[in-house]
Amino acid sequence: MIAQIPFWQRKRLDEMTAEEWESLCDGCGKCCLAKLEDEDTGEVYYTDLVCRHMDQDTCSCTVYEDRVRQVPNCVVLTPDTLDQYHWLPYTCAYRTLAEGRPLADWHPLRSGDPASVHEAGMSVRHRVESEADVPEQNWEEHIIHWIL
């Protein structure tokens, strides 16, 4: 009977294997958006700019295995560091499960289809541009609210 219950419903985040942990990522690409933080309030603002290494059609990293070396400030989520990333979108599976909420119906683990996140309009696909194309002093002009 236990085998019929999906791992994300029967395991805590810190009990998951590396493969299970990685499979929680729905491929939305929202965590790869450039963010700006207000130094006075600590409030985080998302922009419509993505890391230069994001494939904008698939919303996946083109240098995933080497991303920390190529992008030193790239975020690596682990069960131990998850609580440091309060800025994760509400729809993020890691945040969702950490907060005790169920995965959305469009999540690929539930739908069985990796494209379901895009079809549901929950990814950044076709809504962003590369940070490499915009000078950093202009990033404030790219703050978005549709991610919320």
C-alpha cells in the first residue's frame, strides 16, 4: 500500500533521495529570474530577466551540472537551505511541500507530462529575456508582478 502513495506525500523533504529531490522541480524557470532586493526593507522584486544560461524554450539551464562555477550566485536548493529562500514563488514545489500544501495538478509529477507546467501558463516560457541583453542599471525597468 505504501508504494502506491507518491514519495512526495509520504516523505519529508529531508528524507528524499537526490533523484526524488531533483524531480520536484517543475521546470517553471521562476527561480532563474533576476531579482532585485530593496536594501532598506529586504523586499524582493522579480524581473522578467533570466539567467543567460536559461534555454527560454524549455525553461531549463544549459549548464546545470556546472552552474555554480559559471554563475557563482546561482541558488542550489537543498533541504537544509530551503528556509533561506523565502523569495521562492508560491507555486514552487519545494516551497509548496515545505509549507504542507499539495502539489498542483499541473505539476509534472502529478500530470505525468513535463510540458504541463508550460501548458498551464505557470512557467516563464516566452515571457522573459536574457539578463545579458539588458544593462544592470536598467533592471528596475523590468520589475514584474505577474509572478505573484
